[in-house]
Amino acid sequence: SAPKSSPVVDNEKIYVGSDQGKLMCFDFHGKLLWEFTTEPDTHGVHQTPIIVDAMVIFSAYDGFVYALDKENGELIWKHNISSFSGSSPIYDRETNTVFVGTENKTVQGGLAAIDAANGKIKWEFSTNNHVPARAAIANEKVIFSSNDAHIYCLDKKNGALIWKFRCGKDVKGRLTIDENRCYATSFDGHIYCLDLDGKLIWKRRLGIRLYNAPLIVDELVVVGSDSKQVTALDKRSGKVQWYFMTRGTIQSYPTLFEDKIFIGSRDGCIYILDKKGKLVWRFITSGAITSSPTCHNDKLFVSGNDGYLYCFEKRKKTDCD
């Protein structure tokens, strides 16, 4: 199964990780083309892979970062960066660098900058706890969050600290950058809006804890929460505009496709909402949805905790209803 790894689509192939420690490649008919098995580990591959030219690159809970030939799954390079890695990678083409969060048995963590050509570490930055979420790149900066309750901003070329901001509790969700602002969610139940100099613009409490990546939809910022609701706020002021209730906590990151918001819930449903928060469509699976939907052309892909990879195709005459 693949409860947290979100599918990535490239050239009509789908790449997704699994609990069995595998990265798998499927065609659009659901046929398995190849699979690659990582070092033995009880958590497998929850991370979302990335495509870098002819490679598919991903991190795994065995502590390694892997680069495979995306056509046949053959290993190009691998490098051990920490005891574990729950962070998905992100790629910066300007520096040909892959940034990945690290997690060590000492509870410390950090961010590793890896040469995409050979897997060698260019530099590392240490934090006081694990770094479970994918970093974000903003011009010459790389910004990421940590379970030590901080958001860090580094020089992407050398790893020098530019600023850090303290939230109330762990910051486990992926950051979102939009119009020189950084949006983050925290286990203290707040969503934070910072400028790219690390100054707080606004924050808003939305529930008991947030483990989500904010989605920008026009003038809104949309986020899910452990309070079972999807909330849309004015991205400039933080004022709540609407909310939609599901029947389970939400760890799935929302996705925008053709003016619709796609999100999964631990109630086992995949939801499609319009920009006003009205339900357009939903599909009930047999397990929780903690991965994030991926849209490609007229298709929607999502992996579920029931062990299935789902593919939905948009109806030609209606908007997914």
C-alpha cells in the first residue's frame, strides 16, 4: 500500500512509493511496468518522488536518497543522508541540487543539499528535531520547517542561515510560497503567514493541530485540519471565508485542478469542492486517504491506505459530477 506517497506523472507513466519499501512505476491502464526495492525498513516509502530529466529521485525511511532511471527503474546512485527520511525531495535546477529533510535517531534532523548528478552531499544544516516535510525554494533561498517548531530560511547555495521563525509547536506540513509570502501550518492549530524576511503578517487558529500544505486559490488560502474541516481564508488578512466538514481528520494536501479543489480525508473519501466550498463530487474508498491527489490532463490519480492506486477520468460533458 502507499498511504502517504502521492503519485507523480511523467510521459504517461505514474510513479508512487509503497509501504513495502518500493518505488513503483505504472502505465495509465494500471499495469505495473517496474518496481525498485529499497533497503529493508518497516515504514517503506511514504515520500513523493520527483522527476529530474531522465531520473526519478526519492527518499525513503531507510535513510537513503535514490536516483533511478525513470524508464526501467535501474539504480543510478543512492546516498545515505540520515537514520530516516520522511521528507519528500525538491529540485533546484539553477544549482542542480536536490534538497531533502533528515531525521536521526538522536531526534535531531536537518536539511541536506545533494548534487543531483551523483548524489554527493554539498552541504548540511542541522536542526533540533526531525524535518518531515518537503522544503520550498524562493529565489536564492530554501525555506523549510522542523518538528522543533521553527521555520528556517537558508541560502540555497551554501546553507547559511538567513532567518528562523518560531511557531507554537511542530511544523510538519509542507510550506507554500506565493507572492513573496510563506504560508505554514503547525501542531499548535494555527496557520501562519510570513513575509520572505521571516516577519509575521498574520496567524489564525483553525483547530487542535494542523498537518497540511496550504493551497493558494486566487485570493484564498485553503487548508485541511485534524478538526475534520477544509477551511478557506483570505490570503492577505487571514479572515475565514468558508469551511467544509468531512467525517475524518485531514492530512491529504489539497490540489487545484480546473478551478476545483481536490482533497482526501481519513474518512476514506476523495472530495471535489468548488471555489466557494460547495461539494461537487466525492468518491468513497475502503481506507483512509492521507496522500494528495495528482491531476494530469483529464485524469486524477490518488493512492489510498487500502493499498490501491486510483485513476479517475473527467467526464467529457460534465465537470466531474
